[in-house]
Amino acid sequence: MNETGLGQLKQEGSLAGSGSAGDNEEIRVDYAHTNIIGQSGGCVIWHDVRDPNDPELDVLAERYHLHPLHIEDCRHGNQRAKVEEGTDYLFAVFKPVHVTDEAEVIITDLDLFLGREYVISVQEGDCPSVRAHLDQLHATANAVRADQMFYKIADGVVDAYAAALDWFNEAIDEIEDQVLERPSPETLQHIFEAKRGLIELRRALGNMRDAVSHLQRLESELIQHDMLPFLRDLYDHLARNMDMVETQRDLLSGAMDVYLSSVANRTNQVMKVLTVMGTVALPSVAISGLYGMNIKGLPWVDSPYGIWIVLGLMAITTLALLAVLKKFDWF
């Protein structure tokens, strides 16, 4: 890094580490949540703002002449994923996502400013996977251009969707097992929760895909041509994730159909048992009702063995009916 660059570093803050300024020798200086990464001939300043209400954002806005509406977008969450051009920078809103242990899909905002020699990231909300990715970039970042650092951050946001889809794959496998083995109202609730989560995930993916599509079509000097294949790769990942979401929604719809069929089959089995029991008991009920009318002229009424004859008749008719039902495979 040249002397002007070193002087700029010293003005930015206290040096946590430095190296010689030989040719192609990397110098990285870390302080607070800012990385300054450079080589001889230039440097990249990455400001990682972890709280959109931090006054540091106002200082950066004044320093880099950021538009007030973009700063307002940073401080008001739930923005749509988008890419906009400023006077001499690009402003992007990305939508990191993660799934909690309670099966809740949390979608946050990650705002990025891309300038010629700087990148500003503003985190709204907490996404553990993206936070870990940014921390790793702080420790291992070796990009020498701002657009490269911009891509690396965006790539971490896109990778977070793969982790969320893996979670849904495992959840759907478990739901399918429950549907086949032990369908219950709780299983139906899990199906609806998963479908709601996939709807939220699909909405975020659709916005992200549109934003990255806009990004790769931009003709901006801030993004060099050698980065276009990487941006297309981001778009391909998002498109593939969209296809996977649709597949998972189809799997859940299939699980719903299997659940309804299982419940209907179980109801049919219960009705079949009740029907067989009622049919088997019908002859005995008819015979006992007939002899309970206290009318004269009934067979074996005056016989001392009448009760045994009637019981035997009930048994014979019941066994005969059971044999008929067995022949028709009713049980």
C-alpha cells in the first residue's frame, strides 16, 4: 500500500496490525467492525454496521454522500429486495433468512453500499448464518476490489437459503413418516406450519432473484466484467432454490393428501367394524324382541327347554351370519 493509503488508515482509526508495503504484499487492518484490505495500488474499506440506528451510519452517509432515502431504507426494515444506483455507488437490499428451532422462518434485511473503494454493510435483525459468514470474512477477507467483497457478502446471503431448505427437507421427511405411521391432528398442524414457512421463503426468494437479475444487467463501472459470471452463478443458485421450494410445496401437498386418505381410511375401518358388529347382533336382537312381546302361539313358549332352544337359535343364526360375512371378506 502506498504512503497515501497508510496515512488514510491512520486517520481511520487505531492500527491493529500492519505489514510492509512491498509489491503484492497484503496489508489488513482491523478495528471495531471495519476491515481495510489492500495491496499496493489500492485498498478496500469495508464498514460493517451492526445496528442501523448507530450514529456511525450518519457519519458514513455524510462521508460517502449517501442518499437520505437509502439511509431511511436501512433504518426501516421489511424493505423489498432491490438494487438501486446512487450518484457514485450502488445500494442493494438483500433478504437473509433462517429457521428457528420453533420452525419459524425469520427474514431480515442486509443493506449494502458499493462504492469504488468501499463497501458498507448494514444489518437489520439477526441472522446467525449470515452473521457467522460476515465474521469469517472479517477474519479471512482477501478481496482487493470492492465489487469482489460485495459479491462475497451477497454469496453468504444466498447460501443461507440452502440451509433453510435443508431444514425443510428434514421436516418434510419427518412429516411423511408421521402421515404414514401415526397420522394425528398434530401432523396436520405441522403440515400447515411448513406450508406457511415455504410461502414466506418463496416470497423472499422471488424478491432476491429479481434483485440479483437486476444487478447482473446493470452497466456500472463499479462492477467489473470479470464479476458477471459470479453474479450469474448467484442467480442460478436462487433459481434452483425456487425450484426446490416448489418441489417441497408439492411434497407437502402430497403429504396432505396422504393424511386425508389415512384419516378417511381409518374412519372407514371404524365404520366397517361397527357395521359388522351391528349386523352380527341383528338376529339375536330380532329373536329376543319377538319373544319379548308376550303374545301367545310362539314356538317353544310352554316348553321347559324353551330358553335353551331360543339361545341356540340365536347362536346358530349368529354363526351363520358370521360365515356369510367371512365369505365376503368383511373381516
